Amino acid sequence: MSEDIRLTKLQLDALVEVGNIGMGHAATALSRMINKKVEMTVPYINLLPVERLPEIFGNVESLVAGVYMEIEGDANGKVLLLFPRESALHLADLLMGREIGATKVLSEIDQEALKEVGNILLGNHLTALHQFTGLNMRQSIPKLAFDMIGALMDFLIIELSKVSAEALVIETQLLEPTNKIKGYFIFLLDPDSPAKILAALGVGGDP
Amino acid sequence: MTTETALLVARGLGSCVAIGLWDPLSHAGGLSHVLLPSIEMSVFRDSPHKFADRSVPLMVRELRRKGAPVERLVAKIVGGAQMFNPKGLSHGGVLRIGERNVTAVREQLAAVGVPIVGEDVGGTVGRTVAFSTSDGSMTITTIESPPRIL
């Protein structure tokens, strides 16, 4: 039942490029939503042991707002959009038109606004992916939780550990420089999905 | 697993369950951090303490070797939360793993006859646990309430 993920350099580059295009669209959409400049890093693709997943963010007890969404269709996966505590509060302020720093605790409406950010980021990402690859993917409704990062991520590790010892993680950082709002967009592809995306890109096949 | 006075810690538990076993007489104790009910459910099997069905018997055996027979052991269990609401998700079942972990841990402890003398399980909040082998106490920290001692 184990499915090892083996990819060539070319294939990894292709996935990064797809992530780059998807995130570019997503960042533009976020920029329009908050009417601020949004920068992004080049997606960082990492094939790492499933159990080390939370460590990519350092301290497992760091407080974050996490928006979780599932992707289904021609390729499957899960997305976790993480905002460190301060960033989540500041982003809520921006979205709700309040002074930065006004929010100390996320209200129901703030939470809905952050979920909407998740919706729009992933929606734009998937639309770009579709234009680029022809693959059709649907996104679930977003779910939000605010807690320790380790606690938010352990079910993902559990789920992944059932099918693969390694996780293919595509991580992109978003940054709104004026207020130093940071977000981490984490794309976890199901083990059989990289092959489907690569085939659609014309770089499929075993290494 | 230790007979020395120690503070054993499991940080950032969501759906995972921490099992603390302790012998009040010798003060030998152990804490494991369980991910899944059974090792059969996982593809990586090199860490038996990540699975309820392996971790409980293994801890019992190791504590017996350290002079703490199973008859004297007591257990405290913490964790098994559901961090995101699964409603409306087609794969929402993956979010309910916490509940299944708690059930599996209870079954495993019952099978070896170790009573659960304290628990803080379920809910929707993450937990950090510090287990003291000097007095068998568990201190539970969450973002929502002040530390709680079990």
C-alpha cells in the first residue's frame, strides 16, 4: 500500500513552475482583496518524511490561524493556509477596514473573512492550474481553527502516514510588506496526484 | 520511559493522544505520543510508540523491566481533539481520527488491565502535556484556559 514518490529534477521543476503560476494568480487576487501589494516567494517543494511536517515551521506550539481545504477531481490534495497569530489579526483588520492592531481576538466575522481569503487564494490557484494543465479540480468549503501549529497539523500527518512515508509539500510564503503580514500556503498532494499533474504537463513517466 | 525523576513532555497535540503510565510506588513512568490506533494502518512502522496497539504493551513491558509491575500502573490520557469541523467535507472523516485514537487507547489499556485515573480528551482545542514522574501529575496547557493539573 506504500507509494513511494520518485521525481526527477525536471519533474520537480515542473511542479514548482505550476505552483508558481497558481500562487501568482492567488497573490494577485489577495492583493486586489486587501488593496495592498502582496509579494510571494518561489514555491518551495519538499519531499520529506511525513512525521517531520510540523517542524518546517519550527516550534510546534506557535499559535496560528489555519484555513483547511480539500481538493478533489483529476488530482487530489489538501491545502492548509497558515497565518501566524499576529498576521492573522492584522489581516483581519485589513479585511474589515479597521486600524492595524485593533483586533486582539478573531471574531466570528473575522474568521469568515479569513476563510474567504483561503477560498479566493485556492480558487485562483486551481483556475490557473486548470488553464495550464486542463485538469479539473474542485475545492471544499474552507474550515478555520486557531491553535498551536502542531495540533492543527497532526491529523494531516496521520492521514498521510497511512499511504506514504513521505509527503510532497509545496510551500509558498505570501507577504504583505507594509504591515508584515505573512501567510504560508501549503499544498499537500495525495501520493498519486503528482503523477497525474506531471502527465498533464507532458513530463510524466517514471524517472 | 524512566525511573529517574523527570518531566516528560508532548507538545502541540491535536488528534494525537498522549498516554502517561505511572507506578505510584517506584515512581517509574513513561509518556507516549500516539498518532494512530494500529500500526497496521501506517506505512512507516519504525516508531512503535506512535501506535496505540504497540505503545501500550511496549510501555508496560519496559516499566516492568524497571521494577514497575503492570498491577501497580495507572494511566492518564490526554488529547484526541478534532481541530477542524468536518461538516460538509467529503473527506471529513480524516478529521475524526482523534475520537478513534481515544477509543483505541482505552481498549489497549483495558486489555492490559491498567486503570485510567485521569483524562482530558476530545473537544476542539490543542494541548501540550507535561508529565511529572515524581508525583504522576499531568499539567495540560491549552490556548483557551489556564494550565490544568490532572
